[in-house]
Amino acid sequence: MKYFISINKFLCKEKQYHFMNKKVFLVVITIFALAFNACSTFMNSTTQEINIKTEPANAKITIDGKKFGTTPQVVNIERGSNHVVKLEADGFDAYEMQVTRKISFWFWGNVLNGIIPGMLIDMVTGAMYNLLPEDVEVSLQLTPKPEKPLKK
């Protein structure tokens, strides 16, 4: 009889331990789902740093018509749209390029946690995108000087 009571107590503790594991597991899963509800927003933010360098240095940076100073510089721009980057220096031809948005790897992480809420948040904030290229390095070309007509 004494042996039976000991086994019964052991089994009750095992059931209680198993029940606690389920509770802990559910709590961890819930926290994970809430924390990573918008994967791109959480991992990327809504802006991205773009490193801009030119040869020669001190070229004027204009992005979407807004002045950002001179090179070399790291600029922080919104991920939600494509951007036109223009680089200008005295005595050199202006250089213009487009920084384009591509869907981020982290955006697909929303599949793991309910798809709709996370994807909607990432779409609205623009965090679903990465901007490419992340580094812009340009050698500006000298502006050709006009040739003087020969005098006779």
C-alpha cells in the first residue's frame, strides 16, 4: 500500500509538470507571435541608410529634389518608394541614378505568425522593402571644356 501511494504521488507530479510545460509553451508561442507580428517593421524599420561616396569628394547630394549635403555621407531615406539620387560637383558632369525598392526577406517571416496583420503593417509602413543599392560609389566625369576656335 505504501508503495502504491508513492507511485501515485509521482504520477500526479508528472501530470502537473506536463501541464506546466504546455502552459509555458503557449506563453512562449504567444509572446513570439506578438513580438514578430510585423517582421519587416521589427527587423528593418521604415527607413534605410544608404552610403554615398564620390570621386572627387564634396559633391552635392540631392534625393527626390531635397538637398542632403555633400559626399561622403550616409543618408537615411524612406523604404516605401523608389528614389532619384543626383550627385553634382563644379567642373564635373551631373550623375543621376535610381535607388529602387525590393521586397525584403523579413516580409515573408509574416507567414509564420498569422500572415495578414503583419503583412498589412509592413505594407502600410513601407518596411516590407529594402532599398538597392545600399552603397553608392561614383567617379564623376570631368565636363569637357569647349574648344576655342582657331584664329587665322
